[in-house]
Amino acid sequence: MTLEKLKQALPELTDPKLLQAILDKGQVMHLPSGKTLMEPGQFIKAVPLVIDGSIKIMRMDEDGKELFLYYLEEGETCALSLTCCSAAKPSEIKAVVEEDVTIIFIPVQIHEQWVDEFKQWKDFVSSTYQQRFREMLIALDAVAFKRMDERLMRYIVTKMKQLKANELHTTHQEIANELGTSREVISRLLKQLEKKKWIELGRNVIYIRDDFEELISK
């Protein structure tokens, strides 16, 4: 990991001492797509900083049913991980690598020292809490107030932006798992979108129109 790469991924961190401390104390890992990074019940011993790639964060119930919360992308960390680290409590989330990812892990003890030592790190942690809180409110609102077709369309938009692509290589079952519903419901709703010619369905792939976000906003 080079200093230039770190600056590029974390532009809000400009303190040279903090950047050097991240290089000196952090552990760099490269993980492939599909790798499970964290399971509920595990203790978090390090704070993850995403340098490139993306990680999907999900909540699971007692029956193993998953609910998508948000993505971690370049330059971001996980507020729920920070909370569990600070409270020395086991994880309540599942984290799975969405795209091949490079992560720097900061040991819990070092993270706690930096909160007192570096104002930029403290501000970075605080802004992470605020951003993730907003995203979880959006996820909660979607579950509580929105119809499943609206949730599905917003999910598609989110995936398009996250992947920067108009092709989603996924199965109906995987989408159903993330939205907390059945495969049959998702298949029916996707067929409705295909009839409108807003998407085209292939084998484990969804082709999406460039103006999809505009269409669903009308």
C-alpha cells in the first residue's frame, strides 16, 4: 500500500502523521467477491477501511433471513463495526465482499488511541456514524412504508450506481434474500418491469435501461 493510493482513497484525511500511522499500523488484505468477512456473533477486533472494491452489509434474523442495509465503498468504514468495537460486543451484521476489495484493518486499540490523538480521525468516525444512520433510516423506511415494487426499483437503482453498470448479474433468489421477501414475488415484479420495457431479463442477469431512474421517478 502506497501513500498516494491511501490519499486517493481517503481524500478527507490530509494529516500526514495520521496517514503514515494508517500505513504503519494497518493490515492490508485483498479479498475476492463472495467472501464472507463477518458473521453475526463474531467479535470485531479491527476497524475496516475500504481502499477499493465494495462490501455488502446485511442484518440477519434468528431464522437466517437477510435484509440489505448498505454498501461500504472506497474511502468508507462501517459504523456498526465501530459501535461493536467500542462496546466490545459481538457483531450484529453480516458483511460479504460484493466486488474484489482491498481493505486496511485498524486494530481496535489503535482506533481508540487515534480518536484521542487525531482530530481528523475523530471527525471521520463521527461523519461515518451520521452517514450510516441516514442510510439505515432509509432502509427502515423502505421496509415500513414502501411497497415491494418501490423497494425493488430503488434496489435496482442502488445496484446500478454501486456497480456503475446497467447489467446486474444476480439471481431472483439473491434479490429476494436482500429485500426480505420470496423469489416468486421478485420474479413477478421483475416480469412487470420487463413488460414495461424498463428492463430485460436474461439468465441470472438483468439488463437495465439507461433512463431507468428517470422512469421510476415519473
